[in-house]
Amino acid sequence: MKKVAIIDEEKTCFLCKNCLKEWIPAILAHKKNYKVKKGEIIFKEGDPVKGIFFVNNGIVKVHKRWGADKELILRFASEGMVFGHRALGGDGVYSISATAIQAGIVSYVDMEFFETTLKVNTDFAYKLLMFLAYDLRVSERKTRNVAHMPVKGRVAEALIMLKDQFGLTDDGYINIELSRQDLASFSGATYETVFRVINELISENLLVLSGKRISIANFEKLSKLTEDAA
Amino acid sequence: MKKVAIIDEEKTCFLCKNCLKEWIPAILAHKKNYKVKKGEIIFKEGDPVKGIFFVNNGIVKVHKRWGADKELILRFASEGMVFGHRALGGDGVYSISATAIQAGIVSYVDMEFFETTLKVNTDFAYKLLMFLAYDLRVSERKTRNVAHMPVKGRVAEALIMLKDQFGLTDDGYINIELSRQDLASFSGATYETVFRVINELISENLLVLSGKRISIANFEKLSKLTEDAA
DNA sequence: CGTGGCGTTGACCGGGATCAAGTAGAGTGG
DNA sequence: CCACTCTACTTGATCCCGGTCAACGCCACG
């Protein structure tokens, strides 16, 4: 995975794709594996913290609910990425939920062991630090966007982020199968609105659909929508 | 400063009020001081990263703009707190702005020195890690709130956070003088809307005003507004 | 063939942004 | 001390984006 283009152009991301094994053999030795199926809840807000998780394969959404039926997807964790790390030093319960949206295998190490490792392995702690700072920049950008950017721009940004994280298929479509509902939750808008916005983007020739797969037809114009007019 | 009550009840916060000197004498020896006056911009989005900052005294707002005249205040840094730490491992420019809203003295150490210290001082790195994880939880809660919580709840939460961070004066008012504009930006809403909402809260006897100072008259009911109905 | 779930679309509505205008201080200069 | 300006606060009127609700089509599946 490359870092989200909007934030940081060319550097590769910390703690993601394949870099896991280089840094933390001690942790890898201790991890326990879970097989998860599509839609399976790994943990949810308020659950007692079990540990810190890694995606071996599959895709996990990290999300936060509001009320009975509103959620916001904060990020997707794909192969090699950590999740549940926000629980570090917290009050012992998860502040977010994690749900598999594509079947796969996730691993976890209990928090105590992880924290011990951090204290011992300076290099790893440092890299995790960098990753958290990065995470924070992404999160704060998202907050700003939800507060001020119109839905159209948020959908555009969401698609660009998905493209950056998951890449393209051979025929140029964004390489993730995402329900419209999840795309909406990731954009911080409703199902119906996102639907309409996507139609708009298609009629403006910025996107092309094939079933539920999405292809970006005009990257330039799409990323213009994510820019600040000033 | 206590941690924001909503997130984490009783623990004291990392890297804040007075704990600075215990952890990082090396850094304190290297810091340079700046006197800032009210309204002075310390750095802004896009500026090249100078270093990491600390508040000696005064209050600094950390904010992010959208367009010419919209901003979102992400947090306030008061005595003893760090800011600019999101720049760690970034692309060399600040992704947010920092502006003094109360005159005081801020210090900074250049990023290179800070990063070196982090690599050497494991304990400090670990504590910063915990702090970043905490920051992330707060940030993600805020994102969710802006996406789904109505303005009234956001204003309520903003006031509670201010009370937790700045405490109360002897006569029970929140101990910070904040312009309505800043309160609005912190709540992620417009000036006028926040004004109306505050009036509403007053007529419901949840708040009392004295000039621009605000007192929480009914904490119970106010914090109810920040809760998820489900 | 019904039935249930999701995709699609239209109609409506309301929260909150925007616009406009008036008021009250807080300096500032004469 | 008053007039003048400037900025912040206050309030009403209006508008519109996007959320809500409802209906319909479509396909899968029992």
C-alpha cells in the first residue's frame, strides 16, 4: 500500500503490507490467528480490549457507530495492517468496532505482551509512533472534511483513498468490492445521497461503473473536487 | 489537566501540565522560547516543519482551514501540552495551523533533535505513543460527532471538554475566555447556529451566561445531549 | 410463484448554513 | 467628552443540501 496520495505522495506506509515480518519477529511468534468470515464482527465498541490485531489477509473495516443505525467507517485495514492500536493506554475497552468485510485471517497479540515489546524494541516503538502520527493526520483531515467539504468531494476523496489503498484491477477498476452502504459510511453520508452523487459523477464522465465495480475515468477532475477552493 | 471525561474518566493525561520536566530534561535544555501575543500565528498549514512545540503558558488553538473562511479547531493546547507533534514522520510541512488565543510563551525543539531523543529515550517514546493513541481516540470521536451528532450535542460536548481542560473559576464559570467564533469552530458549526443553540440551552436551564463567560448549570442534562440515543 | 433483500428513484422536509441588518462595546482621535 | 470606526455580538429571514421516507423494479432463492 502506498500512503494516501492526498496526504503524502510517494513514501511507503509504515506497518503495512509485508513490512510486518521484518520488524517484529517476536510479536509474530506470539500471535494467535483467527479465521473470519465476511461480515463477522471482530470486536465492537465497549468490548474489553483483547489485544492488538493484524490482518493476514482479507479486509477489515474500522468503524464507529452513532445511534442504532448510523455508522462512520474510519479506515480499512488490509493485508499486513494493524488495527485496534488505538486501544493503547486507553481505559480497557475498544472505542471503535472492527468488522471483516472480506473473509480472511486476522491475528492478535494480547495487549500486555505488545506493550512489553514496545518498551523493549525501541525501533519498533519509533516506527509505530510515526504510524500513529500519520494516522492522526489522516483522521484530522477526515474530521475537517466531514465538517466542511460537501458530500461530492467526500465521495471523491473516499474513492481516491480506496484506489490508493487497494489499487486497480487489470481492467482499471478499483480493486475492492464494497457495498454501497459501506462506501456511504466511509464518506460520512447516506446511502441514497452517495448513490445520487455517483450518478452525477458518472454523467460528468469522472467515473465509470461496471456492476458495483467503480473505475475512475478522470483522476484530475475527481481530485479537484477534494481541493479547497481557496 | 484531566483527560476529557467522556473518553476516559479519572486518569491524568500524558505530556501535559507539569509532567514535561520529569520526562525530558534533555529536551528542555535544548528548547527555544517564543513569546506570542494573542492572535499570533505560530505556524500554519503548508509551512515547513520547524520542530515540535510546547506551551509554557498561554493557550494555543490547533486548527485546520477549509476555503477562505472556514476553519475547524481540533484542540486547544494549554500549559505544558505539546503541539505540532502530528508533523512527526510527515512530509515536512505542517498539516494544521497553530495560533495563540491567549498571550504566553511557547517553546520548540527542532524536529531532528526531537526524533533523536525519541530514539534514545525509550520511556519518553513510549509515553508519547500512549499520548498519540489517546489523541487518535479523541480525534475519531470528533469525526464521528461531526458526521452524525446534531449541533446541539456538539456544542454540549465542546463545553464539557473545555470545562475538563480548563476547569472552573471560583464562581463556577468555565475558565477560558473564548470568542464565539472559536467556540463555533471548535464545535464544527457556524457562529450564528452556535449562538442560537446556546440561547436554547440557557432557556432550558442547562447553561448560565455572565458576559461571555459560560457556566454549566446542569451537567447531567448537558452530557445527556452528547450521548447516543441507542 | 411469493417473498425478501438490495438497488434505484422520486417527493418531501428540516437542520443548519447563508445573507442581511441592527446593536453594543472598545478603542482612537479630535 | 463626544464622534467615528471597527469588530464582535444578536437576531430575523431565507435558502438549500442532504437526510428521511416511501415506492417500485429486479433478481435470487426457497
